[in-house]
Amino acid sequence: MVSPDQCSTFVIPSAARELGPPPDPADFPDWAIKHGGSQADPLGGGASGDGVVGGEVLITVTGYGDRPVTIQSLDFVADKRAGPLEGTAVGLECGGPTVARYAEINLDTTPPSIVDSSAVPVEVGESTTPLRFPYNVSSKDTETLLLRVHTEEYVEWHAELSWQNGKDKGKLVIDNDGQPIRTTKPREDNPFYTPAGDGTWLTG
């Protein structure tokens, strides 16, 4: 299972007047993606200190049967690159630190690479033990991993998670329901809006 972070900012390739009323906060990521939105984070900057920006995607992996699943590797593929997306940036007002087991990915390398990570849930950016492969997920556990992706461009990408359980093995493609995940660096001329709470948008 893969899902965008609800507090992500998205750049939608439309003018603000074409967006219609804001969605319910719980539906915000799905609404933004259906409108062609690409994840972005105008307040961001990598935990690695490289100053680039991006978005967050949460992966949930569950074992099955009576055998633990070993995650062999997690690889990233850039399907398309272009300049930062033009359009309107929209986001929710969210606060508080993010605490998670995470991997931070630079989408601008070839191939995209993990530049920082944590093997245990911590406040993102805190020094900790790096994530190492392979590692096990028991049949009774649910494994969650926050992907923090960064780019200076517009990138369409997917990830490939290789696994085995001693009997079976396979590769799980992590994408957006069969389509690439889209991430963009916001442009300086992207106007920014948040829901005003009365069915209208408030300019940031």
C-alpha cells in the first residue's frame, strides 16, 4: 500500500480559478492527484542538508503466511524528467514534527539514490542508525516506511521493492495505481493557496 502524505503541498497545472472549492482535508491528496497535481514542498529542504525540495509518500508492507518476509532491496527509477511544473501550489495547514522510519531519496541522481535514512522511527532528520537491506517483516507485523523525495526538477518516478520469504520471491512496484508518482520543485511564480475553511481558497 502506498499513500501520499496528507500534509504534502501539490502543484496543480491549472489557474486557481479553475480548481473549484477545496476538498475535505481527508480527501486532499486524492483530490490533488486527480487534478493532475505533483507533490512539492515549498517550505522543504532535505534532512541531508542539500537544500532541494520534494514530497513525502508512505509505504505500508505486510507479511503473509507463516513465514517472515525479507525485504531484499528498494530501488528507484526516474521515468521522466522535465523543468519544474507551472501551475498553482495548494496545501493544508499542518504542524508538528514527523516521526517515522524513513528513507530520503535524491531523484536527480542516475539512478535516484537514498541519501539519508533511519532504521527506527525518529523525528525526521535526527541522527540514527541508517536503514540497511535486507531486513525482515514478520507475518504478523505491518512495516511502514516514509519516503522523502527531493528534486530540483519535475520527475515522474516509481520504486521497486524486491522481497522473498524463503519459498517465494517477487518484486513489488510502488507507484500511483499503475501510473508514475509525480514530484516537482515548486517555481517562484507558483501562487500558493490553502483552504480558508468556508469553501474558498486563501492565498498564502
